[in-house]
Amino acid sequence: MIRLEFKPRDLWIGVYWSRSWSGLFRQRFINVWICLLPTLPIHIRHAKRLSEDESKAALAKCSAPPPTPAGKPREEDEDG
């Protein structure tokens, strides 16, 4: 999807991009803004549907280990 946006707070010239993903919809997004004139960026958004394996791998990278009760060390912290 390509669209022209009006953003009065964006007084810059250049290119900016961001990557994100949605676990709910199993999609990866790449957003690119190209600003040739201040306040008028061209926004390009690309969405790629992830396979189930890619989705699980992305979720595993973002997931933190579950919390442990106070005072109890995690298994990897114990000497053994």
C-alpha cells in the first residue's frame, strides 16, 4: 500500500523505516516513509504473511522467560 500523508510535526527530508510484526494475524510489516518535501511523507507499507514456523520463531525471540516467585532462583541460576 502506498499513500501520501500530511504530518505537520514531521519537518524532515529523507527516508525512515520500521519493522514490526503481528502475532495475532501472523504478519510481518515493513513501513517506509520517504519525505521529499517537509510534512508530506510518502508512506509505503508491505505486509508479509508468516508461515506457522516463522511465526513461532518470531514469538520465541520476543518472549521473556516466565517470572519466578520472589526469593526462588531460576533453574539456570542454580549450581548443579
